[in-house]
Amino acid sequence: SRLSASALSRPPLLDIIKELSEKFAGGKVVLTDIRIRDARGGSQALTVSGEIQDAPGFDAALAKLKESTVLKVEDDPVLSTREGRTTFSLQATI
């Protein structure tokens, strides 16, 4: 298989995981799913899902994540509350 120049310019998976773990540190969330898939235009789409443990902490962490140089958060996350648990799913571009 061939590697394109755009594929080599994207951050490695470990950098993405490090960025998420730094921004969501301190028990603010429990990450349950991280998915990366090819998107249009040569970029990759990142979907991050998890359970919010600390709502104010999550909001502060999300604000920091939106300033990331590793990934670009597209929109506000989708939140869902069921049986006393609040979960989220957010989209980003790599």
C-alpha cells in the first residue's frame, strides 16, 4: 500500500490519545470509545464518546480541547442523560 503525504502529516494516534487524556484528566470523564475514520478531502474524522463524571470539569476540559493544535472540535458534543448517567459524543477533525 502507498502512504500519501497528507497521511504522514497527520498526528500519530498516540499524540491524539495523549491530547485527550491531558484535557480530560482528573476524573472529569470516562472515555468509552475513540474512533478514527477517513473523511472527505484527505482528513480524518475523530469521534470520542464517554460518560461525564464532573459536568463543570467537563465544560472546562471541552473549552481547552477546542483550543487544541492536534485536533479540531467541530461542534458542541451531543449529550444524553439516562438513568442518572450523562454521556457525550463529540466530533473532531484530524
